[in-house]
Amino acid sequence: MLFHDIALIDKDGITREHRNVRVEDALITSIEPCATTLDEAQAQEIEVYDGRGKLIIPGFFNNHSHVPMTLTRGYGEGLSLYDWLYKRIFPFEALLTEEDMYWGAMLGIAEMLSGGTVSFTDMYMRIQGIYRAVMEAGIKASLANGLTGDASTKLEQTVWYRETETLRRDAETSDGRVIANASLHAQYTSAPELVRQIAEYAKDKQLRMHVHLSETIGEHEECKEKYGKTPARYFTDLGLFDVPTSAAHAIFIEGEDYDLLRDKKVTLCHNPSSNLKIGSGLADVKKWRDHGIRVTIGTDGAGSNNNLDMIEEVTLASYLAKGIHRDPLLFSTGELLTFATRNGALAQGREDTGLLEPGYRADLAVVDMTSLHFQPLYDIGTSLFTNANASDVVLTMVDGRILYKDGQFTTIDIEKVLWNVYRIRDRNLATLAE
Ligand SMILES: [Zn+2]
């Protein structure tokens, strides 16, 4: 397939127009200046995509999500965090079956594909349902169940262990699309004895780690009071960061945490919408970057965002940094794109993707810049994280396979997905009303 006469952002962050990007099988095979008209190209090629007015980018890596939480989107708005979680979310989640997770994940995956996301890092439960959705939809994912438990918990006897072991075996047959992660939910939902067990398990099985870190001031200060150290130091001492780790939120990291996280090569994931909506606070992403910590972007769950729009998330990350530091140069389009693509790919351990260069996987998205909110267009590249939103994405491709194009999904029966999420919503509301 040839993307003909399309614009791109090169590795120095400069917009390059009139390029031909060729994809063969699962790979990008060439990128060259366009020297033909569309008619000439169509006469020579089997499949030509007219790229005029469009920008091609590496697809997004949503580095922190709870994908079936699409089912809870909009449920319990206007409550305090405590009431939202304990009166709405936890009772609702307790009713969700593995089959429900499949439908919730399918809705989330469809939304992500329609917004240019090609891979996501997830933490949830009953994850075999999520695995099935990922495999059918064709997207990539790093999946995990988020472990919680007290000092008496024996890891091998938990549902977590059974699900993670099943995922580990299943992922081996996924052609590399699914990566099994180990995941600890958070410092405040687990005892140190359990952190030690999961750290050992992850090391033994060579799994990556995904965890919530210092998301609220309450949990951060409580950890310091209880253990005399910050959550980052606590995790470091218990060995959690001895495997490649990606940690979400990290709003309240302080002092030596920055050096610890850098030295342990922990990737941090910025979740600006969720941080704002839940009232958690403002993360200082410039400081992460300046300390040499790898920065990624994630939407978090749809319950606390409320969408899975990576373009909006990156734009918000950029505007927040500008405002916090009173510096309109934070960050360049090229750097923002790196946060949301290559850095996310590397955080998942995927060296072969996240870049628009020959030899890399064709995990791509195309953004149409002909809508009114781009006009008049001066620079198609810098318009990405200022003017665009998810609905401007017109094509998403994973491993060279088109999964979304012009409002249509090639692998997902979206009517069936919607029918089922409404069925689950109504069933849960009826049960909870009893
Ligand atoms: Zn989260």
C-alpha cells in the first residue's frame, strides 16, 4: 500500500509535505519525496491512498488505561472521589463478568482505534475477556491484572496469579501483539510482603511491571508516615523496580524520587485529564523530562477522563506544562509525538515500532486536516496538538492491517458492541437498585 502525497513530522520534529510512505506486509518499507501525480501512482500501484490534506504519524501508545471502564463512563458524576469509588464504581465493577470485560474492552478498543491508538498498556481484572477483545480487534496491548492484597496473601493462591499465568501462556500465541505484564495496583492497596512476592515473580518470569504511583497527596503522605519513605523509595527497596516498570500519575514524587526513578529506568505515564477530573493535582512533566526520565502519555480509564482520546491528552499535557512553567515552548510537536508514540512503544518493550521510518512496524494513523477548525492551514505538523482531536483521525493501521478507516471498523461489529454495553449497563443498574 502506498500513502501518496502525504505530510509527516520527521525525526527532528519538522513538517515534511508531499511524501510517499510505502507499507508492505507489516512493515514501513520506504519514505520518499512524492514525484508523481495521483493518477500516475494509481496506474502503477495496486493500492494507493490519497494523502492530500492529511498527516501520517506513528499510531499512539496509550500507556495507562483500564479499558473495560468504558462501562462506567459517566456513572456517578459529581460525587467526591470516595463516594464515586465506594458507592458507584466498586459495587458496579463487582458485578462485571469476564464476558462483560470483553464487551467493555471492545468499546474502548474501538474508541482508541478511531482516535489513532495502536497499542495500550492496561491494568484491570478478569483480563481473559480483555485479551479476547484485543486478539479479535487486531490492536496491540500490554495487559495485566492489578494485584491487591494484605500481608497474609499467598501470591500463588490468588485469582491474580491464575489470570496472569493464563495470560502469559496465551500471549505466547499472539504473534507479539499481546505482552503479559505483572501489575501491582498501588502502594496503599497492598502489603510489603505482597510487593516482595510480585517483585520476585516478575523477575522470575521476566515480566514488565505496571503500577499506580503517588497519584494523590493522601496516599503519598500516608506512606511516608507509615514507612518513613516515599512510595518510590518503598518500591525500590522492595525490588518492584528491578524489572522494567512503567508507573502512572506520579504527581507527588519529590526529592530523591527523581534520581531513583531515573536510575531504575522507570517510565512515567502522565494522565492529565484524570489528574484534573478526579482533583488529584498537577504533575510536573518538565521536571520528569529534565531528570532524564522517560515520559509517556495515557488516558487512564474512561470513568475518570471520560474519553480515550490521545490527541486531546497530549494537547492537554502540552498546555498544562506551558501554563505551569509559563513557557510556551513546552513542548515541541516532535517531543510531544515522541512521548505519545516511541516512548510508549519502548515502555512496552517494543523496539520495532513507534517510529515512522523504514524497517519499523506499520503501526500508523492518518489525521485529516481539512475540517473547519484547521482553516486556514499554515503548518500541518504543528496543527496536530493544537487543532486536532480524535474525530480527525481517518485511518488506523496495526502491523500493516487497516483496522479503522473513514468511520468504519474492519474487525469490530460496533452495533453489536453497543447493544451489549447497554445490556450490561441496564442489568447492573437494575441489580444495584434492588
Ligand atoms: Zn489508573
